Amino acid sequence: MPLVVRPALASDVPRIEALLREVLSEFGLVFGEGSETDAQVMGLPRSYAEHGGAFWVAELNGELCGTCGVFPV
């Protein structure tokens, strides 16, 4: 099955959070501690769209394998 990249949905947030927790732990970091963007993740996709941004997820064989978010600074 091919890699699928699509806009994030609110229903994706639990899987996005789990992936971010896993990746951050590799660097000794904890999701929800020290970054305001962690709170923005919990409000996806609204939190990015409200500021002119967008957030996508990548899935391979139905499993979340990556994310990408952009917004103006």
C-alpha cells in the first residue's frame, strides 16, 4: 500500500500525540512540557487553521508514520 499524506483530522489527534510522545522521548523530552506547540497539537486541525497554517499526517498501511505542520510566524 502506498504512503498516504492527507490533512489532519481532529480524530487523528490521539495518534499524533502518541507519535510525538514516542519521538520526543528519544531526545529525553516530554510531550506537554516546555513547548506551546504541544497545546496546539491537541487542538488540531483548528489550532493551525485559525492562524493561517495547515497540518498533515502521513500513513503507511493505515499506520501513522509522520506529521508535518506549517503556519506563519
